[in-house]
Amino acid sequence: MHIVKSERGFTLIEMIIVIILLGLLSSMAIPYYLNMQKEAKIASTKGKLAAIRGGIELAHAKIITSGVNTGPDGDNPDWPTLEEVQRNELILSTRPEAIRNLRMVRADHYSTIINEALPLLNLPDMTAGMIGRPAAVMGRSLSEAVNQPRVANESTGWAYYPGNERDTNGRMVDAMFYINDDRNYTDNKDGANRVPSDY
């Protein structure tokens, strides 16, 4: 007895339908995946920012408790200077021996070269200028630091105000450290629609 096997395959119409369905599925999945990548980068940056802020607060506490000539008129400033934050190390020769060379933030890449010591800034939609200097710490005056919105150019990454001015009541103003990236034409917002300087 001879059995004839069916050799029927998929028709062209069936294959086109499958390809269309796969295209529809991928068109829905890819934007979701890209959004997850963006949120992960933002979460990572928030964590780095919190670590740096915590490191500056730790350095501030160590400086104050040293009791050695702190304050705006002393040679052992209450807050880390801009250069110290850039280098991620208390480097002033006037710092007490107990705190000199204290690193503020643990970083994978430690360097004595300015702008190479801090964790890298990694936000979605970074401009070419920001990518070129991702750990840059920019100096800001008190008026610039409190100005809202803080408008940044494409080379601006981190921004730091060391708290070396007095307010109208004569009190020292706290240090400020933030990501200065409130530009109108970028999309660096998290799931709560907040811009980086609000982190």
C-alpha cells in the first residue's frame, strides 16, 4: 500500500500575516524597552548624585568636628572647596592632618587630575559637550546657584556651590550640589516628570 504524504507548507498570505503581527508586537515592545533603559540611566545618576551629596556632607562634618580654624575667615573652610570636590579629596595644606586626603566619594576611577575623580554623569540625551566632560564640576556663585530655572549650556554637567558666602542675616549659606541640566530642548526627565536639578 502506498501512502501519499502531504507536502503542504505555509502560503504567502499566511507568512505575510505572521510578519505583520511580529512587526506590530515589536513596534509596541521597542519603545517600552528604550524607556526602561532611560529610567535605568536616570536611577543610576540619582544614586551617584546622592553619593556625592552624602560625601560632601561627610567631609563638612569631619571639617567642623576637627575644630581647626573653620569658617569664612579661616584657612580651613567649612565646606569642601570646588577644587577638592573636583579631585574628590580634601587636599588643602591647611586641613588638619586627621582629615587631609579624605576622599568624599568612592569611585571606580580615582585620579588626582581635575574632573576625573568623580563618578561619571550618565543621563539620556546628553549633548556632545556633556559627553566630552561627564564628570565636570562647574563653579557657581550663590546667585547662580539659587536662580530658577538654572539654564545650562551643552558643556555643563555637575554644578557645585561651596557655601562660602553669607546670607542677608549674616549666616553661612549651605553648600549646593546638583546636576545643572534644565535645558528646554532635552528630555532628561524621570517617571515623575522631574528635571535633574530637582533630584
